[in-house]
Amino acid sequence: MEMDQSKAKPEGEVPLGSKIRYPFGGGGAQRGLPIVDLVLRVVALMGTLCSAIVMGTANQTLPFSTQSTQFKAVYKDLPMFMFFVLANSVACAYLFISLPLSIFQMVKVASVTPRLTLLIFDTMAMALVTAGASVAASVVYLAYQGNNVVNWASFCSQFNSFCRRSSQSLIGSFGAVLVLVLLITLSAIAMSRRIMNIQPYNL
């Protein structure tokens, strides 16, 4: 009896969104990954939210002034700090929107499309938060240390409260970067395991 070659499917080829069989009992680990993903996503959301709030509310006014000048420091005075607040706000909004998709993975654990979508956008969010945190960290360093080569005096010797809040905002942002790296790593591991165990159901 001859086989119908037109109906034969290449081995290991499965379209996006297809269901996957776990022949070696890997389903338990696969079901645990979405839970870890959701927890880490909430942690990253809180980190970016706290960083944006702390930096966005950082301001200090010195107790002395002249007739024409009031010495005040606000995050809006520095474009780098504005970018930092914007980057963390955008990342926070994305992480909040991604929560339903992360929860969806618990129901449809064998679906490839949600994991791939989160992997792409998590990478973009990590790049954005890293850029914002790096730029803000360089400004905070100059504010504390100054630069004798270009005759930049230490800014934080007068505005110590403003600098302290700016420094604290970096903690949550860099913490969110680390969590996003973990999320990307988990997604890559989950995707690789699914590719190795792909077996299409016979309809």
C-alpha cells in the first residue's frame, strides 16, 4: 500500500499557536514557568513604577535665594532624568498590559504565540529601561563627583536631598533590568524546550 505523500507533514514542523505534546513528562515544569513569569513580571512592574515615581517627585529648593534667582532642583531641569522617567513609565505600562497575556499562558501552556510575543516585547522593554537607567546613572555620578577637567563642581554638595532621591530611583530601575533579563532567559528556555518536544496532534 502506497502512502499519500501529499498529506505527509515534515517531521517537527508546527505552525504558531499549535498545541504541543510532552512525551517525556515535561508538562509539570512547563506549567510552572508561566507562574514564575507572572511573579517576575509583577516585580519588574513595581520596580519601574517606583523608579518613575521617586524620580518624578524629586525636587529640592535651597533655603536661600537672591532677588532674581531661586535655587531649585527638579528632574525636569535635566533631559536625561526626563528620559529616565519616560522610559520607566513606558516599561511599566507595557508590563501591566502584558499581565493578561502572561496569565493566558497558564491556561494555554502549550501555545507558542504568547511566549514569542512576550519574548520580543520584553527584549524591547529591557533595552529601553537599560538606556534610561544608564543615562540617569551617569548624571547622578557627575552630580556627586563632578569633573575637574571641565570644571564641573559637585552638584550634590548643595542639593543632597535631590541627589539622594535620584540615586534611590536607580535601584528599582536596574532591578527591573535584571528581572527582565530573567524573563527573557525563561522565555528562551521555554521556547527551546517546546521546539525539542514539538509533536503535532493528529486531527
